[in-house]
Amino acid sequence: MEQKNLHVAVVGATGAVGQQMIQTLEKRNFPIGTLTLLSSERSAGKKVMFKGQEIEVQAAKPESFETVDIALFSAGGAVSKALAPEAVKRGAIVVDNTSAFRMDENVPLVVPEVNEEDLKWHNGIIANPNCSTIQMVVALEPIRQAFGLKKVIVSTYQAVSGAGAQAITELKSQAKAILEGASFTPEILPVKSDRKHYQMAFNAIPQIDKFQDNGFTFEEIKMINETKKIMHMPELEVAATCVRIPVITGHSESVYIEVEKDAVSAEEIKHVLKEAPGIVLQDDPSEQLYPMPADCEGKSEVFVGRIRKDLDRDHGFHLWIVSDNLLKGAAWNSVQIAESLLKLGLVK
Ligand code: NAP
Ligand code: 3JM
């Protein structure tokens, strides 16, 4: 990597994703000269540790981006819409973790293992896909390259940390209240800004993000549209059902796919995935080996197992895909994009 002392800003630095971004920048020894940490007024003045030093969090405003080279945004879509163009105007490259710009045709939507080349046509903003999309396309792309891909049907089992720091607190306090026989009032999940809130502890909620007019939730639509864009396959058939479960970290996905090529075996799919970048194959029924969220927390790879050929369809296969939603699903993918930008000489 080109060694520079870059000025990096993290917007949403006090959040579930932002905290992981700061830790990932430190772990990767990203070439930072100055780190600016931004939040809302609520957290301004808080201190966060980076490489053994305290950095004071500041309230984000347009002027915060003067002299910033790379800004990593994860403070919600409204903040990105308001401040990402301000950062670009001041010469920064923005890696945006929200859905604000993902489907904009002037904005590359990037998972480095899949479409790193798309970084070359960026116009200042690069979008980081939804967590559930990222871990799925890392596994789908090597299969597409080897055997072609026609259809994808995914059901997710998503962790509460994907809904932010308040959702983690809500799950923990609810579980405690239920075990102690105390009363509680759900206020955050499934969607803080929606009308109704439901019990998350000891439950499964088939709603992530708000409902659209077609009966799908926005999370499901994000998975569908983003997968087609990242893989450059507008014709790919994709359907998704997204479910929140009472796990703190690590999204799981049951994925049914149909490949183009005839007479492919499950062993061939396993072989391709074993060699693919960013993937750990964990698939041995004789040893009861398969991926689980409790094992993937804190790890940057995508874990794949339970690979089977469908019993009725020659082209059909089933997979189970698990990854840490805050790392490959968010913070690590963003820092990886920043590393790719440096590697490709795309940072001025
Ligand atoms: P979170 O734990 O609730 O944290 C939200 C962060 O945004 C906090 O640092 C908060 O600062 C900051 N913030 C809120 N309003 C702000 C404002 N007006 N100006 C500046 N900063 C503001 O949420 P999270 O889980 O970290 O997620 C943050 C965002 O990242 C989400 O809204 C989503 O768009 C995106 N995200 C993406 C993925 C992905 O799949 N790639 C996954 C999860 C989240 P305070 O401490 O001051 O409140
Ligand atoms: C994950 O703007 C907001 O309210 C944030 C909603 C949100 C998103 C999003 O749409 O950006 C919460 C959690 C995501 C995401 O990554 O798609």
C-alpha cells in the first residue's frame, strides 16, 4: 500500500458501525496522519481511543471536511445526503455506509472481492452495500464465474446490532426483564421510526426496515437491487425475506441458487468456494461443521457451509452464509474499499 499520512474522518464515530470502523483502521494500520471523529451534537465532546490516544468527538458540519482525504460515513441516510456532497466539495473521497446513494448510477457500489474495478469510475462518493448483500455476493460471485447464475432466493436471520447500538441495549434489557418476570415496553425494534414495536427477545421479527407498496420491506428491496448492481446482472432473478432474530452480532442467510451450467455437483461448488477470496468454507456434516454467528464475531471473512444440491432441480443448490455484520457487512468492507482506493492510486 502507498504510505501516506492521510486525513481520515469517521462520521457516526460513536455508533455501532463507527466504533468498529475506528478499531478496523487501527488494526489494519491504515496510513492515518489525522483522524477526525464526528457525531451529532449529542456526543460532541466524548473521547474515543485510537492508537493509545484520546480523540475528542466533534459535531459534524460541512466545515468538518476541510483537508479531509477520506471520509467514512455511517450516521444514517439523512446525514449522508446532507454532508457527503459537502465533503466531496472540499476534496474528500466519501465511502458511504448508508443506502442514500447506493442505487445512484453515478456512484459505484463496491465489494472489493467482487467488483473492485468499479472504483475507477467514482465521482467522489463510493457506496458500501447493505450488510446482508455484502456477505451474499462474496459467495455468489465465484459461483457465477465458474457455473453462471440464474436465480437467488434468500432468507436472512439478522442480528440486532444491524439496527444500531440502541437495538443491542433493547435486546439485552428485554431478555433480562423476561427472565426476571418484569414488564417491558419495546421501543426500538423492528424499526425505531415505524408505528409499532415488538418484543425481540425469544422472538423472530419478519420486518427489517419499512414496508414498500409491493409487500417487500426496504431491506429486502436493498438486497435485491444491490445484488444485481454489484454483480452487473440486471437480469438475475433475486427474491429476499429478511428476518431479525435475537442474536447480537452475525447475520446468517439460507440461500437457494440456480446455476446456468448442467450437472454441476455440490463438491464442485465447495471446491470453488474453498479457493475464493474472503471466504472460509466450513462444511463437514460428518463433523457437524457449519458456520454459526457466535463463531464469526470479530472475524472479517464470510463463512459458508451446508452446501447441498437440490433434490428436485439439477441446477439448484442450497447454501448457508454467515458473517460479522459490523465487520465485512460494514466497517471492514469500508476500510477495504479505502485500501483498494490507495492500492489503485485513486486517492489524490
Ligand atoms: P447507531 O449505533 O445508532 O449510531 C449512529 C451514529 O450516527 C452515532 O455515531 C450518532 O451520533 C450518529 N449520528 C446520528 N445523527 C447524526 C447527525 N445528525 N449528525 C451526525 N451524526 C449523527 O447506528 P449504526 O448501527 O452505527 O448505523 C449507522 C448507520 O450506518 C445506519 O443508519 C446505516 O445507514 C448505516 N449502516 C450500514 C450498514 C451496512 O450494511 N453497510 C449496517 C449498519 C448500519 P450520536 O452518538 O451523537 O447520536
Ligand atoms: C442499515 O437512514 C437511516 O435511517 C438508516 C437506515 C439503515 C440503513 C440504511 O438504509 O442506510 C439502518 C441500518 C442500513 C443499511 O445499511 O442499508
